[in-house]
Amino acid sequence: MPELRSGARRGRASTNPRTNNNNQEEIGGQKATVGRTRGRRGGAVAGGRGNKGGSRGRGRRNNQQPAAAVGGGGDGCEGEADEKVVGQVKESSRKTASLKAKEAAAEEVGVRKEIGEEEMDEYDSGGNAAGRSGDKGLNDDDGSTPLPEKVQVGGSPAYKVDRKLGKGGFGQVYVGRRSGGNTSERNGPGAYEVALKFEHRSSKGCNYGPPYEWQVYNALGGSHGVPRVHYKGRQGDYYVMVMDILGPSLWDVWNNNSHSMSIEMVACIAIEAISILEKMHSRGYVHGDVKPENFLLGPPGTPEEKKLFLVDLGLATKWRDSTTGLHVEYDQRPDVFRGTVRYASVHAHLGRTGSRRDDLESLAYTLVFLLRGRLPWQGYQGENKGFLVCKKKMATSPETLCCFCPQPFRHFVDYVVNLKFDEEPNYAKYVSLFDGIVGPNPDIRPINTDGAQKLIFQVGHKRGRLTMEEDDDEQPKKKIRMGMPATQWISVYNARRPMKQRYHYNVADIRLSQHIDKGNEDGLFISSVASCSSLWALIMDAGTGFSAQVYELSPHFLHKEWIMEQWEKNFYISSIAGAANGSSLVVMSKGTQYLQQSYKVSDAFPFKWINKKWREGFYVTSMATAGSRWAVVMSRGAGYSDQVVELDFLYPSEGVHRRWDGGYRITSTAATFDQSALVLSIPRRKPNDETQETLRTSAFPSTHVKEKWAKNLYIASICYGRTVS
């Protein structure tokens, strides 16, 4: 695997800064003799805490290319930086119909956690147990209040509530029959039959006020492909919308047609759905829950029976700030999920701020499902279903996903899964991919594509000939998901004043003490530890500020009793590492700035716990993994003013760059063979030189360290794990 690098940058501090476990254990740390509690901003936004105003600072980028690799080494090999060396942030770079129906009904919709966090023993320093909080599922409606038999809201005619049509993420829909009047009217405010959408006033979509969805319909009123709302208002405990009644969903059509659809039908759906999303996005909104169940055809037997509509706007969000007109700020909250597991984008699984790319990725999965009848990640069950589905999505390349689909579908998937957070989608190009599949006469197509004609006209002669490899400017576009997972070393370098630093790697258990003792004799302390193939890597340097240090190599991950014993002696965890065999190396030091400490070991990345500890004034100061297990250490007095997490099934390159631009610097790293986690922080005291670089290399980066030292860049953190999907 070739080494990967990022572009160098110098960050500027922001002026307004700020998943999922079984068999977990949290241990509280050493209580300081002097208490200190930080005040916290309300609201969790950036990585769990908020920067509502967005990142203010901007960094300069230095695109200087690295020099050639220098050196090598193995067990016992070391590198050392001399204080005389004179020397910038760089990222190195078919089930039966009944089973199908049950499976579809089981899909989770809404705003929820993907995996519950089941807390085990939890200790604070001094033995105080921290509070626990459980996950709450989404409650669509309060069933304690019966629906009214008749409805009349907002100046509407009176309607009798008839049969139930369905249930969405935030409400339920019934047929309403008008009392009196012309029974032949099929559409509009005077229609005999309408759709009545009820939301209980206490549902999450309402929060004891008019439903959020009403705002979206107001903003999208008259938009192509969005059903018309004629009346709305409150009756009793329910908020009611009176809308045009529509026909079957695409899922109904697929299910009633022996779980199949023709290629032309799906291609027409693609063309029209892209057009609908383009219109919605042009109004500043993303839908947030694109799936076959939310695409409806017009009423059968009417001129609109082949027209496509996109319904259920309860999860729609703004991608464009209505005040500034700019794209909303990037963020990641790994404990938040919005959408439906089967069709959600990977970014939605990971809790990233929704943007236009997410609707298009969900549409891609919808099209493949309608064409093939199944998606590779169907069938997962259990509380970690979301994790397993997201992992499978990341491991499935567009070529594999679309192996039995016509080429335009693969190209479309290729395009949309590689879109950046704020990238403008090329809707016209996407439509052009499918225009060559459908029949030349729009009047006899299975789906009305009139709404897409403007987009089709835009591409003209380019029909269906555009490929993933080249954009309009003929520049190759880097693919993100290749379906070829890989693990690498992730090393982080910070600018420091010249100092002595030494590294050791491929160190067996029996050789640890030899290297550590020698380093101590030379005035060096351990600043970072890592493991690969159950062998250890040590970074020792003279710039830690520690006055004393102890360590333990244990078969446990982690050894609670030893850690608590050292806490009693005023040592704090300063670095940790875990090996694939379950053992751990814990380093504890005196002379740190920490006032109190706590850690948790869990089977999945414990973002919910991290978020809770942030509110208590703790910050992540160390992380490690052993196999698939995570250990996270959090400390009070860490010297940070804000902190965020970037978690992904590959190295989170885009997120890291965006955090750097916001003034954050990587302060902790850890990775399993499935995921990488990077914690980025804003220091309370701004360093003189904020330069930070990262490298990703297949082998330990010994050949690069000396060239970094020559630029006064020193290893600040190192780990081994997943970097490529």
C-alpha cells in the first residue's frame, strides 16, 4: 500500500468552537486535591458539542512535497532527533412477499441511535459513580388519544376519517372523505377524497408546536414532485394536514410485480427522481429519507397516475443557511442517525450533517434495490445492525453493488458516493446517464419524465456518455470507496521547538523494559505507544514535561486495579495501546496538567459516553484498541477549550481537513481493523506554530521521521488500523 499524505496547513484557532456498546466498563480517575470545573456551552453540535456559528478561523495550506524517505529499522532500531537540528497540518496523504413486507416494516426510521450503549461499572475518581442515561426510541404518536372521527381545520370542508393509508417517520396518514359537495372532484382543495396526515402534539416532529414538516411544505410549496397541501391546522391533540391523495408507492409497485421492475421503469424513476431532488435542493432543503416507500405515483385512473411524487418531509433539513446563503457547516455526531437503515447514506450512519450528496446516495441504493430486488446489507439484525450495515456499505464497491445492473447505474453510484460534503451535484450529468436507456418517446414511458426535460436539454449531445473517471474539466476524480479494505500506520506530527525524540518499533514484550530504561537514563519519557501484530511501538522524547513515569504490560485490556493503584499515587494515564491478542500497555505519568481522570472500555466506539463526559468538563486525552474493543481515557484539566471526534470506516480525510480549517488539531488517534477514530481539539493556549501533518504508511514510518525532525516536526500520536475501504 503506497503511503498517503495530506496537504500541509497552518490552522488558526476558532473564536467560537464546540457509538454504541455492550460489555462496557467505565473507570473513574484520580481526584485532584484542587477541584476545577469548566463551564460548558449548551447544546451538542460539533462532534458532540457546538460551534453553532461555524468555524471562524481559516488555515493556510503549504503544499510543499516531502523529501525522500530516510532510514529503516526493526526491533531495537531507534531514531533520535538531536536538539541541534533546525527545521508544517499535512494529511498523508427473494424472500416471500410476506417476509419482504415484514423486513420492510422492520426498517428503522427517524432520528435515533443505531446501537444502544449498555453501561457497566462506572467509577469516578474517589469512587463517585457518574450518572447514566438510556436511549429513547422515536415515538411517532401518543396512542393514548384517539383520532377524531371528523376533521375540519384551517377553513377546510369537513372530512370523515376513513381507512389508514400508512405511517411515516413522524405521523400517520388516513383517507378523508368530504361531507357533501361534488363527489366527482379528484384533486385540489375541493377533492372528495384527500389524504389526512395526523401528528400528535407531543410527537418529536411537533414538540408541542406545529410540526416541523409544515415549515418544509411551506418552503417547498409548488415544487416539482412535492404533493400539494391545501389546509392545515390543529384539532384536539392532533395537528392535521389536508393533502392531495396519491397512488401506490414504488415499493408497492415492486412488491405487487413479483419483486421486479423493468430496466426502463427504473431508469425513468432515476431521471424523474433526480429532477425532483434537484428542485428540492434548489430550495435549500435535503429530504433526508429517500427510499421506495416515500416515492408515490399519482392516483390511478387520473392524468397523474404516471407522475412521481416524493413524500414524508419530516426528516428534511436545510443544506443552505437561509440567512447567509452559504452551505451549512460540517459536523459529525456519531450518536445521531436520521433516515432508514437500508437506504441511508454512509454519512448519515456516521452522524454527519446532511447535505445534497446524502439524498443522491440513498436514491442510488433505491434504484439498485428496485432493479435487483435486494441490497447486499439486508438481513442484519440486532442492536448493532446500523454498524454492520454501514460497514457493509463501505466494503461494497460500486462495481460489486451494480454487478448485474446496466452500466449507467454503476456510473451513477460511482458519482454520488464520491461527492464531497458541500459539492454541487451535477444533476444534468446524472440524468444524461439514464437518458440512453429509456424509450425515445416520453409519452409512452412507464413514468412521466416531463419534469426532467429541462435537465435533459442541458446536457444535449452528452447523453449517457459521461464516465466516472473524468469530470467536465477532464480532471480525474479520486474514488473513496474501492471495496478493497486496508490497514496502515497513522502518524501525526506537530511543530515543536528542537528537542530529542526517539522511536522504537516491532518491539516484543521482553524487550520493552530495555528500551524504556535506556530512554529514561537519557532523560526521555514515553509520549506515545501503539501496537501492530502484537508487537509494540514506542515514542520517547524530552518534551513531555513529566517528572516521573510508570508503565504496565498486562494481558488485560485494561488492568483496572493497577490503574487505580497508580491514581492513588497521583500518576495519570498519559498513553495507552492495545494489542490484537487483548493485552495492553498502559503508561502513567506525574507532572501532567490533569486534575481528574476517567476511562471506558467498550465493544464499540463510546461516543455517547464521551459526549456525557464532555458536559462534565472532561476531554479525551488517550485512546487505544485491542481487536475490536476500544478504550478511551478522558481527563479534566487537559488544556482544551473544545473537542470533536472524526469516526469512519476509513481514514476521515475530508473531516480532518474541515476540522483543521476550523482551528482544531489532532490530539488522539486509535483504529481497529474496521474503523478509525481521530479526536481533534482546540488548545486553550494557542501554540506559536500550529503546523500539523499526518502520514499513512503500510510500514512503520521510520523512513520519514528524520525528514520530519529536520523540519522541527515531531511525532505526537501514532496508531495502526483501518484507513482504506
